[in-house]
Amino acid sequence: MSAAPLTELAEIARFAPPRLRRDVARAIDRLARRAHAFHRFAHHPLCARYASELIRLGRRERVCRGCAALGTGFLAGLSLALTLEPSARVVYGALAAGAALGVASLRVRLPKLLGRFVPALGFALALASVVTDFRSYAWLTGACGFGVGFFAYRRRGPSRTPCASCPERLVLAPCSGFAPIVRRERAFQRAARKLIDAA
């Protein structure tokens, strides 16, 4: 290695911030988790336009309604499969219905019960068939369908239709949907800076 790159590395090291002590880094991590706990599972702006997409838990915490329906449907499907041990015909029927509704929900906005809960229930029934009926290939079909659906949803991304027509876009930065998150982030940055300076 030539002398020039070594000199550059020495300059970078001279101005780089010192490595944080482990206890300080852990304290900052705890601060970050607490600062963003109220919207960690919301996945949407916190304004009135997205109120139908969120479930309020307590005074401040919010959870995404679609994710809650998806998780509940998945747990319900696993529970039904393991307790009732449905026949292959029932499993494939639930899987087909779930897949059809899942595909439809990528194109049109369906109620969360139809667009999230039922598809998750069908896929979970199919996945659990690996335990209840190991000769069935429903679990493989369910796993492939769930994977394809997951990547299709990720590619489509969340709907930002309410943001597109929101009058706050032009007059408020951040808007009321993100203002509480930004305030909490700034407070976290101030607290973290005090910890770093004290260290």
C-alpha cells in the first residue's frame, strides 16, 4: 500500500468520532426503542386521514389494522388446523379462497377482514398441514403462495392515496401525520447527544 492512502486513513481517523462505550450505546438503544414505541407497528401516518388504517391501543400507541388482521388470521388458521385437523378438501378450499382474495386485494381496496384475515387464515391452514397431514402438498402450495403474495405486496407498496390529495402537503412540513414522530425523534436526538457528550 502506498503512503498516500495511509495518510488519508490517518486523517479520517483523526476526525472520526471516538467509539462509544458499550453502556452508553445500550442506553441510546433503549432511548430509541422507547421514543418510537408508540408508532413502531403503525406503518401509516398518524393523522385523521389514516385513522381507519390504525387501531389505537391506550392513549398513544397505534397498530396497523392490516397487519393486525394478517397476524390474527395466521394464528387462527394455525389454531384451527392443529385442533380440528381439517380434510385436504377444506384446506385446499380455504387456500384457494385466501389466494383469490389476496390477489384481489392487490388491485382493489378490500375490507381488512377479506383482504388480510381470510388470506392469512387460508395460508396458515395450508402451512399447518405439514403437521396434520404430511402426505398432503398443501403446505408447499401455501408456502409458495405466501412467498409470492409477500413479494407482490412489497413491490406494490402501501397506498398513499390520502396523502396525494391532502392540503397539508403544501403548507405543513412535517404534516400532522408525521409531526408527532418528528417531535419524538428530535427529543431522542437531544437526549442521545447529552449521553454522548457526557461520555
